[in-house]
Amino acid sequence: MTFSVEASTTDGPLRVVRVIGRLNVGGPAQHVVLLNRGLAELGYETHLVSGALRAGEESMMYFAERHGETPTTIPDLVTDSALGLRDTRAVQALVRILRRVRPHIVHTHTAKAGLVGRIAATLARTPAVVHTYHGHVLHGYFPVWKNLLLRGMEAGLGLVSDRVIAISPAVHDDLLRYGVTRGSKIETVPLGLDLTSFDQAARHAGELRRELSIGPSTFVMASVGRITAIKNHAMFLEATARVAVRNPDTIAIIVGDGERRAATEQRARDLGLARRVLET
């Protein structure tokens, strides 16, 4: 992926402002922190801007601080599907930041940050604008009319984006299918995450079974992540129910929390899995 933006010899290093909807527990938050830190180590001047957490979400600010990042928080940047006055205030706040930092590149992550960030970058006349799709809600989550509205909005934002990054070939294909932007602007770049913690996985084998008093012969299925619609815990529970028919000694473990917790617990009861599902 290349850009025609260059810092002049008197302008100092290339400056990048990265904007994400919120630093909640999950892959995108880890990704933006590690990407910012990695670019800083290569000589870029990097700035991280984040929105506010939603109710019930855990923060990953500790992860940012551990890696030497001190994000700027815009309280009015809140991740939801509604548009309102607070989004206007978020744009204004970000424009002020951009005019102070004068970045060469604004790189946005997640949908609401992509909306607010790309509008602000346009108003602040930032030379290059990049947006990463960590996924999307362009189908399957809203009524048809809202899907069409979202696709139109994303297509408009695509016009002011110099590059659009898809984290997988499937996301790349969806962006083309739904007309988000032309193919020449889309780059597929898999997420880069720190996997060193998995180096010690072997020596922790069996700890979870001991903690939860699960026998060695029990077949265990697990789901780790936010309990939200996009994670589709209903499908996980339906798969558990099918496996349990063939293997009665089966349990499921759901690690996480979120707005769909109560609905997920009810679905487990409806499928007769209440005694088989452990939550942690």
C-alpha cells in the first residue's frame, strides 16, 4: 500500500492520527495500539484518538498504557447506529485535534469512527485518509431500507478515502459487492496482533478443566468474545445442541459479556442447554 504523501525535510516525521470508536476489550483495540506503537518505532509521529465505552464494556486503556500510548478521548464519539447532535460535536472536537496536530494521514477504524473521522479529516484538509473495515453491518443486521442507507453512506465516505483496508478476502469481496468503493482503493491486510502470550499455552493445558471441575473425558466447546449480535452466540448454542445429541458428555463455555447476555441465556434454556452452558 503506497501513498503520495511525504513529509518535507522541514516538516519533521510523517504524522498519523488514528481514530477508533472505543478501546473496549477486543481485537480492534489491540490492533490500533500495536499499529500505533509499531509505526512510532519506525519514526512516525503517531496519535491515537478514541471514543467512549458503551455501558457494560470493559476498557483496554491498560493495554494502551502498557505499550506507551496515551489516547485522547472524545466523549461524544459513541459507537451506535443512531446519528445525532453528539456526532456533530464529535466531528468538531476531532477537527480541533487535527488542526492542532496537522497529520499527513488520518486512519480510522470501526464504523462510527470511520464516519466522524473521515468527515473531520475532510474538513481539516488532511492530505491522506485511510479507513479499516474490521467487519461490517452492511447486511443481516438491519431492515432492508437501513442496509441501503448504510451502503449509500459508506459509498459516500469511500469517495473521500484514499485507501480502504479489508482485514480479510471475505470483507474485501463484500466491500466490492455492496459498492463501498472501487476495487483499486481496497487493500486486504490481515490484522497484526501480538501472539507471544500463546507461547506459554502448552504449560497451562488443563488449568481451565481443573478450575471448573471438568472431567478429562468431557467434550468442551468454547466461545470467547463480546456477547453481542455480530458474534452470533445463538449459532454457537445451536451447534452445541447438535453435538450434545451425539455426545451427551458435552458442555459449552461462554467467556465474555455484553448486551446480548440475557438473550443468550434464554436461548440456552430454550434449547435445553441451561445445565450444559457455563459462563465466565
